[in-house]
Amino acid sequence: MVFKLNDMDVELVQKNIKNVHLSVYPPAGHVKVSAPESMAVETIRVYVISKLGWIKKQQEKLRAQDREVPRECIDRESHFFNGKRYLLKVVERDAAPQVRLSHSGIVLQVRPGSDEEKKRSVLDAWYRQQLKTALIPLIALWEKKIGVSVEKCIVRKMKTKWGSCTPGSRSIRINLELAKKPPECLEYIVVHELTHLLEPSHNSRFIALMDQFMPKWRFFRDELNALPVGHENWQY
């Protein structure tokens, strides 16, 4: 359901959880609150009103955040990988499409006449494979440190989150865009999601666990959220 606070729409989802969780989603600052099924709507409304200052601050941050120029997959266009900037070189060849990383460039090989959508899909497939390769040792390392096990890790494009976790099935999802961000930001998200296997919510126990496992996690979170973003925006 949706209720209004002045001129602001608030999406309300009530489900089987213990605590209230308030989120402000990009790009326009959409407000969503998740609350226990037993909590009265008026109580939830009062809670959101008490957080109006925080909500406005988050919305202002979203509007002020730098955004990347839309990519067209053309020669000498800037693309990022592991937090570093590369120039794209498009090579048309009658052979299987592939992507190669050189010292300062990303070489995108496609068949003659390939359109922007095809070029983008080849590039996305390469990013996906690079991210999956990076995730294998990261997850193995942090499973041991945190004392959890991951049943499944899925890489996908996500509009509003860098990652997510389903504790019941011990599965995590990682945003494909993280292939473009610095490695320490990817590691922070891995630790964040694996910690959710011990504590599903963002409560004080979760924060204490994050402090224990990765004392500098706030620095990495802020670094990630300060980076330029694409058409959709992610905050964590």
C-alpha cells in the first residue's frame, strides 16, 4: 500500500519481520518502509514522520550525486573496470565476439555491423565473467572469517541495491555494476551480504558484527556511494 505525508508518497510493505526498515531509493528518492505485520499503520506513519529530516537529507544526496555520461559503446569512450578508467576500442572482425583488457584500454571485438545493443551485451557478459571470477576467492575467504556458508551467489543487474541476501536459502546477489568499482568496494559488499546470514536486519547486532569483521566498512561504504553512478543509482 501507499500512504501520503504532505506531498510525499510512502510505500509500505508489512511482512514477517521484527523491526521497521526505512529506505530512500534512487534516482528520484522514492521512500519505502518495511514493517512487522502486527504493527498498526498509524504507528508506522508516526515513525516515518519522525524520520522526515533524514529522508530529506537522503533525497538531497541522491539529487546531488554525480552521474556517468550514458555509454554508446563507441571508440575512445571511457569505461571503468576495477575502479580504473579505460578507453574503449571497438574492433569489427568476422569471428566470435570477445573482450580483451590492455594496459590502458578495453578492446571490444564484435562482428561487422553489430549494433549498440549487441556491443553492450558482449561487454556486459565480459563484466559478468570478471566479477564471478573475483567473487570465488572473496566469498571463500570471508565464509571462513565469518563462519557461514553460501549456497548460491548470483550476479545480476540491480536497480536499487549493490547486493542482497536471502538467509533462508543462503543465497546472495551481487550487482553487476560492482565489476566497474574498486575491489575494496566489492569486498565490502560481500562482507555485508555474508553478515546478513548471521543477522538479517540492519540492527545494532548487524552493525556490531560489521565492526568486528571489517572495522573500516563505513569508509568503504562511503567510498562506494560517492562514486559516479549510471542511469539508475545505488545507495547502501
